[in-house]
Amino acid sequence: MLADVADLQDCGLEPSDAAMSEISSLDRCSLCHAPQLDRNASRETTLAWLDAYAPDESTWMREAIIRESPEPGAFGHSWQSLRTRTSIDSELWPGYAIPAELLELVVARLDETLAAFVPDAFLAMICGRCAADDVPADGLAARAVGVYVAVHAQGNEGVARMQRSWVLVERFAAILDDTVRVALFA
């Protein structure tokens, strides 16, 4: 499970109100870029959402519709449960693209400058699906950098690299990589 704001607060760090306000205004997951699905979405809207953001589930749902009933609108309970589960899984919350179990180790390695920078710089809107996904250990730093680029440079890495704060992003990525190596071999 990825860390949320409360996990970071437990480690003695906290994002600023400005960062929380900016992130809370985002309407898509900073990791998979999926918007939140409304719990009352129509079947067509849900299928379109699944087509765009969960193609395997979309295929399953379309096969189930055909298998269960050839009549439009006759597909009931499974449809409702999938829509409910998908809408819950797509709910967005502010957090960090760092596994909660590694957060304390990472925070312990931050110097004063990074401790002031990281809570705001790597804060992201995260959906329930991404929060529950396993992140490969070797991809953790790249994922965090990707969040920074998505949130602070509208997805343009060239623009992000030109920012003065890029050196801090790289230092934090190196700490993430090293923490993962230490945790794997501990």
C-alpha cells in the first residue's frame, strides 16, 4: 500500500496547505491518469471508463454481458457490483508513490533541505487501484520522479529538468534507490 499524508505526518513531516490545495484540485490519478468513476455512472460510461483505464476488466465485462443475457438491460447484479467496485477503486486521495512500509526508512535519510522539499514536491493524487498495486523495487524512484514531472511540469520532463529543484528530485530518487537496495538485502 502506498503512503498517504497521515503516514508522512507520523514520520514528522507534513505537506503545506498550498500543496494540499493544489493536489486536491486534480481530478485524475497522478500515476495512471484515470479520473474517478462516479458511483452512479451508466453502463455505457462505466464501459468507456474500463476501456480506457482497465482494458482487462472491460473485456471481462463485455464477455459477461454477452454470456449472461442477449437482451440489453438484462445484465444486473454483476454489472452493479463491478461498477461499485470500480468506482471505489478509482476514488482519489492525496498520498505519495512510496510504499508505506518504506516511508520511515526513506524519511530517516532525508537531510534538512530534502525534509522541507519532499512533502510538497512528491505529493500526488492517487487512486485506490494504484495505491494497492505492487511497485517493483527497481521502479520506485522512477515512479516518484514521474509523479514530480506529472504534477510540477505537466508531464514534460524537459521542463522539469530545467527547474532549479531538479537537483533535489535527483537526490531524492537516489535515496529511494538506495533505501530499496538496503531493504531488499536487510
